[in-house]
Amino acid sequence: MSKNYTFPAGFWWGSAASGPQTEGRYDGDGKGDSLWDYWFEQEPEKFFGGVGPERTSRVYKMYKEDARLMKETGHNSFRTSIQWSRLIPDATGEVNPEAVKFYNDYFDELIANGVEPFVGLFHFDMPMALQNEGGWLNRKTVDAYARYAKIAFELFGDKVKRWFTYNEPIVPVEGGYLYDFHYPNHKNMKEAMRVMYHEIVAQALAIKEFHEGGFDGTIGVVLNLTPSYPRDPENPEDVKAAKLADALFNRSFLDPSILGTLPEELKWLWADSGTTPDMLEGDAELIANNTIDLLGINYYQPRRIKAKETPVEGDGKGGPMPEDYFDNYDWPEKKMNPYRGWEIYEKGIYDCLINVKENYGNIDCYISENGMGVEGEERYIDANGEIQDDYRIEFVRDHLKWVHQAIAEGSNCHGYHMWTCMDCWSWTNAYKNRYGFIAVDLDNDGARTVKKSGKWFHQVVADNGFEA
């Protein structure tokens, strides 16, 4: 028997992307280098297919068509980000007038098509001018970020009413300073924890600027929450290990963002590993008094944890690493996306929402990303040139069922955004895995074609739900 899944009135239906993954770079645009521009210039062989950030989805030139296609696929909202290195090319100096014109025109076009812009301020894209001075390792970046945020609020606050400090602030910590998959490719837990702490303080300063400036709307953060499940919920050591992993990878930003405090387990980990970052007088009060209005939840996969069983190896130089405290557990019943190497566990999205409801005051939230990357989607093109991505429809529908369940149980979840609208450049993976409702043909000037999932999504929005 089928069931009707109807969502609340005014639900935010849409998708998400980012500036560095979509805009591209053009002569005369005035953009400065981000760490991605620099890294690609230095080591292009590390980027899939040799495709760098200058060859992203060409939104800088094609935003009018993209806004029209968002309307065609049912979007009433869309999240992207401002590139700090585009708006302020050297990160701390003068504003780039070409960037101001582009973002104003882009946001105007979205609004004219009935698509509300949700706008982030930072999506892994540190301006190279600051990275050369240490990036998030340098306390100077905290103040520079707060200044940049205030400038963005002042320039675009008449159009943008939903702001986000970061997308997935744990990723620069993991990628750049723990696991060597983002520039500057360090593996140093003490540095990673300093980066984490500086991001937390910078966010509080930006929120302070927003609230004290009297800007209209809300300010939030987008966190990639990966629920940490213990191998055996009846085993105290497995449970303890999972709680520690959760404190490091989820609560490190979740707690200060909403509760204004740092998790006790994280402070214990810092002390035990000798990685406690330097804290200035007044930081704790700043964090406590400047919390978010809205939480974006990116959910893709769970984390499965067991008590430490393998030998402690550190980082090869004798220093600590997170895995010195717990091991990852390979759940034998897992279902996988083989292209991305991620577990598909639909109930995890419900667990995220219920956790926020029960432990974080049921703060207003929404699903800000959820999606399925697939390699070689050209295999599924039909005679009419349309990609038949039924697997994506199934993925989104099965997650939405759990979102619906959480709302029925009282979650203040106000929307669902898929990653992403049109296929976009994805860091070192470039266009290896496609995620979009809309296909992008890089060999044909970025030509767009709506996939089957985009047409399905239009109907979902029209019905404010679906039957399954």
C-alpha cells in the first residue's frame, strides 16, 4: 500500500552548490587566487582529468539560464556561496567592483525566478593571500573573516535574508591538517585543532557583526553531520569511542554554534593529546553570546566506530591522530554507493534531525545537502538525450521519507536541498562523479540538460510531496 508524504507549507525545496565549484574564472573578473587556484597551478596532476577551478560550471557567464532552469525544476530556494577571493581579491583590502556587480545580478536573477538565495561566506576556499600567512592557523584570519562577513552583509543584505558562516567547517580541519586531501596537505593534529578553534571564534565574530548590525534575516552554519554509531551499543567501550568521535567530528562545531560551549569530550581529547589550541581572554564569552539562528544539515553517510583495537601509530612522526583513540568499524550489512565509496544509510538523516530536536533545543534547521554522486552517467542517456537517473530519484525519495518521519515527530526541519542543481566541479575529483538535477556538458560550452530527476523534483515541489 502506498503512502502520501506531504510536507509543511512553505517548505524550502531546492539544491545547493558553492561559488568555487560553479562560477569559473574569466579575464577581467578581478578575482584573486584561492588556495584551490594555487594548488591546481602547482600540482594539476592531482586533479581528476586535469580539470581545475577555472573550468567549473561557468555560472559566472550562465547564471541567467541557471536561474531559469532552477525555476523549471521546481526550486523555491538555492544555496550558493560568495567567494572571498572574488569579493576581496587580497582578502583584506579593497572590494572588487566586478564581483559586487556579478553577485547582485546573480541574486536578482534568482529572486526574479522565484528562487530565494541562501548564501554562504566560506566553502573551503581560503584566499591565497591569507593562506600564505598560515590561513586558519593564523589568528589574523579570524579578524579578516569577520571584516569580510560584515562587508558581504552590507553589500547584499537587501537581497539575501539567509546567511551561513561556513559550509562544513570540519572539512578544512580534516582535509588540510589531518588527512592530506586538501591543500596545504598537512598531517598535524595540533595544527588541525588550532584551525578548528579559529574557525569557531571567527564564526562568533561574524554572528556578532550580523546581529549587532541589525541586518534583516537569519544567520546560521551548514554542518556535515555524520552520526557516530557504536559497533555494539551494549558495549561501554564501543559507546565511549563513538561519543569521542562524535565530539571531534560533529559536536566540535554543533555545540558552540547552538549551545555556545565546547564539548567536554573535545576538551579532554585536546588535553590528553597535547593539542589544546591557544585561547584568548574573552573568547569563551564571545562564543557563548553569539550563536546561530538556523542550522543547515548536510547528510551523506554515517560513521561507524569501535573501541581501539589496532596498534597506535600516530602520524608517522610520533604525533597524535584521532584514530589513536578509536577505530572505524566495517558494518557487514552496509549498502554502498560504489562510485563515491560511501555507505548509504537513509535512517541517518532522521537520526540527525531527532538529535537536534532532543539535544539542541529543536533549533530551526533544514537539510542543506544530500545527494548521490555517480560516475559515467552518460551510460544512462536515452534516445532523447535525457539522463535516466532513477537511482538518484530513489536515493532522494528514500531519504525524504525519513525527513518526513522526523517532522511528524516534531523536528523543526523547514526544507530539503539536494547536492546539487547542475553538475559541478568537486575539488580534486573535478567532474568524476555527477550529482546534479541538470547535466553539464563541459565539451559543449557547459550546455545544460535537465535529467529525469530534475523533472521528478519539479513534480515533487508542485505537490509539496510525493506518493510512495
